Amino acid sequence: MTQNLVRAEDEVITALGRKIGIPNLATQDFDLVFADAEAVEKYCDQVESIELTAAERFYFMMLIVASLDLALADRVPGFEASERRVEELLSKDLADYKYIIDYWGGRDSPLRTVPMMSRLKQDARYEYSGGASMFEDPPL
């Protein structure tokens, strides 16, 4: 990644952090560092109510999915409803979140989000049609 791309990514994540009330969000592996099993519903409320750019929404979904993975592992009260809610959010803009679905849904992965991501991959809209997909290398 070039310096300019890294700087642009940091700016987007910093702006997202201001909007959702997480100072210093722009850190390496921010989604893992700031994942919060108890905050999945709060984050879902925020993603549905705060005006976000496409890039901010993408990064926020990364944080939400990382938080959901922890909630599933810890069996936080209401984790089943949170999983359904996150699945619906991802499903609304499936093509935009293909990278997240692929990362958090790897078959050999120990992540608890794999079953949900497998369901999303069954959706006909999941098939990549060759257009631009955020943060995905073009097909060879």
C-alpha cells in the first residue's frame, strides 16, 4: 500500500472514530483492537442512524463483524439476535462487503462468524461480477 493510500485510509478511519465516539480509532488492526462484544447492538444502531461515507460504512462493518465474533464466542446475552441483525446489514449491500464476508467466512477459519458468512455466500448476489470491489485485487 502506498503512503498516500495509507494516509487516506487513516483519515477515513479517524473520521469514523469521531462519528462513533471512539478516539484514536485509526490504529493497525483497529477492528480487532476496538472490537467490543457488548457493543454490537449499539454499533448496529449507529451504522443505521449516522450519515457515513461508503468507506466509513465499510470500515464500521469490519468493526461490527469483529465485535460480533467476540459476542458469539462469549455468548453475550442476545448474541443470536445480534447475529441476525448483522447478517441483515451485510445482506443489504452484499457486494460492498464481499471482502469482509470472505475474510470472516473462510472455511478453515476458527472464527465464529463462518456459519453466518457461509449463509451470505449462498445469496446469488454474492457472486462477483468482475466490477470494482472495495479493497479487492482485480481478477488475474
